[in-house]
Amino acid sequence: MKRLDLDTIEITEEDIKLIMGDSFTFFPQLLDNCFCAKCKDHRTTIINYRAYLNILQDISLQGECAQCSQAVGRYIETGESKESVEAADHVRKLKKDKV
């Protein structure tokens, strides 16, 4: 796995649900719509992923292609919504307080 930025923290699916709010209903569709450079049609589902919250309050998923097991990623821009940013700040504070 690539070295992550120091301000990037690992988050859970529950954290994602809190950050995305009502938009979380689209999360399964985001998982099913990932790019794989190795697969012929390039569209795949990300599986066995880990989720991270970056300094921009966006979510990054790092996982595997469901078809060929190649490493794939998915970037979800959540840092543009005031509600999402507030929720992400809350998640970040909780995670850092646990350390």
C-alpha cells in the first residue's frame, strides 16, 4: 500500500455513513463504478477496500477489482458540502482523540 499523508486517517463504513449523510444511499453505486486499468471494459466493483479521510475531508477507498484482483481506488468528494465537512471534522476529532 502507498504511504498515506500524515493527515489522512482510516475510517469505517459507519464513519462514511455519518459523513455522507443522505447521500450514503448512493454508496453501493459508487462501489460498483470503479476504474480498473487491467480489465477489458475498465468498469468494476471495488472489494476488500479500506476507507480513508484526507485533509480535504474527502473519502478515498483503496481496494481490489472484483474481476481481476488488481489494486483499484475510488475517490469520493465530500469536502464540498458544509454538512459533510462538519461531520468529517467530528469523525477526525473522535479518531484522533482515541490515539
